Amino acid sequence: VKTGVRYLHHEASKFDIGVYFEPNGHGTVLFGSAFSRWLDSESSPPDCHTCKVLRGVKNLCNQLVGCAVADMLMVLAVLTTTTLSSWSSMYNDVSTKMTKVRVKDKSVIVCNGNETRVVEPRGMQEELDGIME
């Protein structure tokens, strides 16, 4: 998916539980309406620990705009169920560098759907891959 809340939010809404975060800190947790109704209904097991946690997360997070405080509290809740080293091993850092390159006509550069690869002009992506190795 392309970066940007308008793209991420739409894609995350397709799942029972959708989570998205952007590098700038924006993001949230979304609960699908059917899943949300089930979670709040008498059909969900009342003694299910996972269901209780999910209900708490659903009540804590702001599904429309996100909330950094709620995100922090959810991370703290997850950390109570695991060790710091286990939490750390779930994340693989990928170094990035963003720079702006001015071109005469940016319409000649065509990217794939999520804007992660150059499709046209042919050969340009291979050149970029070589530079970034």
C-alpha cells in the first residue's frame, strides 16, 4: 500500500483487526464491524482472556485518528505478556535514507502500485538497486 493515512486506513479497514503505523508516528488499530459486534456480543466467550484484552484495546484506541498515548499504553500492555528480548526479536530494523532528486519531467517515472519500485523507464530500478547495495 502507498504510504499515507488515506491509503493505510482504507487497507487496514478490510481486516477483522487492522493495524497501521507510519514512520512519522501516525497510525491506529481498527476493528471490523462484524468482528466488533461479535466481540461485544454474548457469542464471544466471557472468560476468554484474549477477548477481554481485545475489548480493552477496542475501548482504548481511537479508531478514527489514532492516539499516541493509547498506542503507548497498548505497547505497555503487550510488554506485560512477554519479555523485552522477545519483543525486540519481533522487529527487524531496515535502514532507510530519504532524499529528494529533482527531475525535469517526473511523469516519465512510473512506479508500481505501492510506489516501492520503478517500473518505467526500464533499467532505472536496477540502477537504483545497484546504488543502494
